[in-house]
Amino acid sequence: MRDRHLYDYVVVRVVPRPEREEFVNVGVIVSCPALKFLEARIELDEARVRALDPDADLDVLRAHLDGIARVCAGTADAGPIGRLGQRERFHWLVAPRSAMIQTSAVHTGYCALPAQALDHLVRTMVRR
């Protein structure tokens, strides 16, 4: 039997008009410190965002959502935040904000493989 590891996750949401508090789930971030795993999977459903705000700037949204994946990966183009430690990057990404891109509360689970947990969460929380 494989060891199970504690992981944290958040659902990434696009809130085209924050004053209306309507949102579309567009991704998941999973952090498993024991396995040094931090990854985001983003799947922007443009039609669902447009249903909430026909004038949403999808190019800007895509650029900011791509930034989440870069921060998780800690790539050089992620700026100063990308140079932080993995756990600090996770906490920076999940900090509450009132912007067009927000995250859910942090949830916790156990898994053998965090990549499989991420796949499952995207299937159940993001895709229709």
C-alpha cells in the first residue's frame, strides 16, 4: 500500500464582475509539501465567462491565469513571487482578494499521488 500524503487545494475562480459575486470555476491549485508538489491546472471556459460578462477581456484573463501556473512552477518569468519557497508561493496565490481572479477557501485531503488528486479535482470542480 502506498503512503498517503496531506495536500491542500483551492479552486481558482473567475469573477467577471466582483460586485455581483458570480463566478466560474476555471482551475485548481494543489500543494503537497511532503512531495514538494505545487501545480495549477487551468481550463478557461470562455463561453461560461462570457455568459456572466459579455464584455470580459479574455486576453487579460488568460494572461493572469497563465501567471498562476508560472508562480506555481517558480519559473524565472514569474517575477519576485516565483523566487519564494514553494509553500510561500502557495500562500501568496491563495490569499483572499477582491479581483476578477479569486480562489476558494483552502481545503485539505490525503492522496498517494498529488498529480492524480489534481486531475480528479479538475474533473469534478472545473469541467462540466
